[in-house]
Amino acid sequence: QTVVTQEPSLTVSPGGTVTLTCASSTGAVTSDYYPNWLQQKPGQAPTSLIYSTSDKHSWTPARFSGSLLGGKAALTLSGVQPEDEAEYYCLLLYGGAWVFGGGTKLTVL
Amino acid sequence: QVQVVQSGSELKMPGASVKVSCKASGYTFTNYHINWVRQAPGQGLEWMGWINTNTGHPTYAQGFTGRFVFSLDTSVSTAYLQISSLKAEDTAIYYCVRDLRGYVWGYWGQGSLVTVSS
């Protein structure tokens, strides 16, 4: 059973920078896993933010960026806004099957 | 513009069946595939599988075989998720998600709450 691990929770101050990570139980995450990142605010459907490790959708704010960092997929928020408080999920592809991470609850305080 | 609109909430008895719809508009339906995702109350997201909207071929994730069926009606640009022999643990929000192209998750439906309770 493949497990994708994210930090359960993180806290950041408004205007600050925070990096969320996404690790695979099978080893280092590479671009071959096509990492996607999603944001879900309470009571809302998720929205897609990042795909293929670092590509942004047309609706993704510029302060969000994706990368590979130390064998993990990473999502960095720079200049965090109060409205960025949400649950963030990563999604990795394993030979045709997608696996979600457990999610990171980001608090802006 | 692209829209993905799902059917409303359902309350079902254990053992019954439910069919959730996912209607797409603003693009050619058969050009982009549909994924299905489950979110149990207070829990994370689970990938259920996807359906090739060009061929109608479904692929089911582990744990979603047998009682779960993905289907299409391309004449009305709609994908369906049918769940049979409902159990209390099927209580969840079910999302359909249109991809942008291969391996790119794009447009999410608003979700359909299915509650299974006697």
C-alpha cells in the first residue's frame, strides 16, 4: 500500500513564506509522479493549484509555486494572505493510479 | 467557460443504490477525461478512478471495484457514478473532476453529498 505523507498542520504569519512537502513511501518523488497540488477551503470543493510539479493553472495566484525539494514534492506560498488558510493536498501518480496525500492544514495567524 | 455541475444531495437507506451525475459544459465532452474522488466526513480525499470519455472505458482504484460503476451519456455531456448495495461507510461527498490533459487535474464539480442512513 503506497502512502503519500504530508505535514498534518503548519502555521504561518500573514506576509510570511511557508513550504509544504509531499513524500512517497516508495522513495524519492520525481517529476515522473506528476505532482499536483490542490487547495480546499472549509465547506468548499477543492481547486487545483499546481500540476506537473511546478506548472500553474491560469487561475493560480502567483504567490504559489511548486518544486521538488530533498526527494519530495513541495508547495511554497510566498507573501501568505489570510485567504490562504485552507487544507492543501498533494496528488502523485503511481503507474496509472493516483494517490492523495493526507493533507496539510495551513493556519494563517 | 468550462463548468462541471453535479447532482444534489441524496439520502439513501442501507442496501439501496444511488446514481450521481456530473454534467459538463463549455467544451467538447469527449476530449477530456473524468476522475471521481470521495471525501468521507472530516476526512481527506480518495481517488476512486477515472473514465475515458472518448471510449467509455472505466478504471477503478483499489477498494472501488464491484459496487462502484462509472458510466457516460455523451449525448448530454454527463458522467455518472453509481454505487450499489450502499453501506453507512459510503456516506461521503463525491466529486467529479475534469482533467486539462494527461496527468493534469483541472476542473472540480461542486460535490454531491450521499448520506446512507436508516
